[in-house]
Amino acid sequence: MKSLIKSLSTSLLLVTVILTTAQAEGKTYCGIVTTEKTSLKIYEDISEDTKVIATASKGSALAYRDAQAGWYKVTLDDGKTGYTRNEFIIDPIGDIRCVKVQINKVNDTTLNVREGMGADTKVIGKVGEGAMLRLLDKEGEEGKWVRVQLNNGKMGYVNKGFIQLYFTQINEDTATSVEENVSDNLSGEGNNDSSSSWQCGAKKYCSQMSSCAEAEFYLNTCGLQKLDRDDDGIPCESLCQ
């Protein structure tokens, strides 16, 4: 009998560990801060009695996942993690859109957010790999730069080569279809590019590139860092000016 009870206890403990691990590794979503105040408090733990470790400005985006009833675990654009009430986070819908930072550079873990559209403008902030940002609008020549909002309330520009448009997965088929269409629009390339014919390793130098889009493919997808000599995220600047 004791052996049976011990066996059941061990099994229950194992199930608990598995469930806890599954929750901890749950899917991360993008949410928009909605509050009557100018910013939302982020707590150290699941209680308003714990330390406030950060704030997120109204309208900015956070990466979140479920923690427990009434609470989300959130990650800010600077990489800090904490907890906040889920009633103050809404999913992006309609014209409210999020982008996810994807740096794809071997030695870089942060992406510069700039004051204006161009690598020569002032850096006003840095965001980490995987950060969620509120997309405000698409601007710049051929959509090379997009305007985003940071958790500290500042608004600036990031190179579109390092972001991916995010959609709430309400319906898997619909979300996938919409993401493809809007991503084409965000990139400014539409369906007329020849990316299907580009292959990593086929070219190595800017002199071999036929367009800025092709150079961006070899830099961002293939990791051909030599195309970005000044490390500003823009390859072959004779093509991508």
C-alpha cells in the first residue's frame, strides 16, 4: 500500500513538473498597453504588493504569456521581465499592429531605434532580439524604415530588415494568409521580387548584387556580414541609399 501511494505521489509530482514546464514555455503573444493612466506598472512578481520594476507607456507593445488567473508575464522592449494585470493588455486588432524584432546578426543582440529615417540619425534607444514593438506607420523610401513606439513612450524608426510583422493567431489559416499579404506590403517589394531565385552562397560581394532587395536577402537571410561594412544594418549602400 505504501509502495502504491509513493508511486502515485511520484507520478503526480512528475505531471505537475511537466505542466509547469509547458506553461513556462508557452507561446508568447504581442499585447498593447491600455490604461487610463499614462503608463502601466510592471511588478517583480504576481502581486501588486511586490516591487515595481518598470513601467510601459500607454499604447506601447509588450510580449506576454499567461502566468496565472488575472496576470500576464510580460517582457519589455529592453528585455526586462515582470508581471502585470491582464485587464490592461489587449491584442492588436484592426489598424493596431505589432512587429517582432529579428536581428539575425551573429554578434549583435540589440537593434538601434533612430530619431529619423536613416543610419546617420541619432540613436534614441535599443531593443533586444524578440522584442515586440507597436508599429505606427510605414515610411521611408520603398518602406525601408518604419516608425515604432517604445515602452518608454519615445517614437523612432527601425530598419525593416530586422523586424517581422506580428499577428494574433485567432485563426491559424487566416492569420497566415494575412501575414503574407501585409508582409509583402511592409517590405515594399510586393510579389514582383525574384527572391525565389536567390541562393545563399551564390554571391559574396556588393558588385554582384542586382538590387537592394537582393543585398538585404544575402545580409539578413544568409548572414553575409561583409555587405554591411559599417555595421548599420544597411548592406551595399551604393544600392541601398
